[in-house]
Amino acid sequence: MARYSRSAGKDVERAMHKKKKGTLRSGRGGKGGKVKSRKQAIAIGLSEARKKGKKVPSKRSSKRKSSRKSKKRKSSRKSKT
């Protein structure tokens, strides 16, 4: 089963082309700085697809990310001692 719809992939592709051209900008309404990172371009493409209501999984919550970081820290501390 596919994770993203084809139309969502097209939105990401469009964002990548804009990034390569140098016209992709971050922030609301494209008022931010130029996007230089590939990952950031993909994230922008996916968020645009979400806004259009296409089949894209929701963003991971920040709570989940922080718990993973704390687990990594705890395990590294144990191995050092």
C-alpha cells in the first residue's frame, strides 16, 4: 500500500523543481528566505499537499520526537558508565 497519493507526489515534485530554480521560499506566503535544503523542500511539498486535502500522513507530533531523544540520551549514559 502506498504511503502518499500520486497527486501528493506531484506537489513534492513541483516544490523540488522550484527549489532547483531558486524560487522556492519558506514561510507564510513565500515571504521567508530561499530554501536551500532538500529535506525542507520535500516538507513544503507535503504540507501543500495536506492543505489541498490529498492522501498524506499527518506530521509527527513534537511530543513523539522529544521522547525519542530522551530515550537515546538515557541509553547512551548507561553505556558510558
